[in-house]
Amino acid sequence: MVSYSGVSGGTRGVTALRPATGAVGLVQTLANVELASVATQIDDESEFGPTEKNEHILAAQLNDLVALDAALRPLRS
């Protein structure tokens, strides 16, 4: 999941949604992109500029998605 909020980056919201997403059969990645204080990452041209931490966690989440795709492929056929 990708979340954003103030200091916590939406962590509590993601935690609250996990049981519901699992109940409807969604498979979750281990990594979550949490954008804390996202307003500070928007420049004067209204463009988002991720931090190094954001980029690292996004890379981890994408790697999780690739692994899950391979693992779940037989179930989709």
C-alpha cells in the first residue's frame, strides 16, 4: 500500500485496512510506501520529489510485487 499523512505517513490507516483487504483476498506486500509530511516534498512547481527513503521503500515494494507475481502466477491460470 502507499499511504500519506502527517508525521506517521498513514501507518495507522494501513494497519486498520489490512484485515479488510485480506478478507477480500488481496495479497499484501511486506513493504509499504509511507509518505510522512508529504506537503514538504512538493516543490514550488507543485511536483512531488521523493526522499531517498521513499525511493528505497518503493524499490522494495516493487521487488515484493515481482516475487508475488511469480509465486501467484500458477493460481491465476
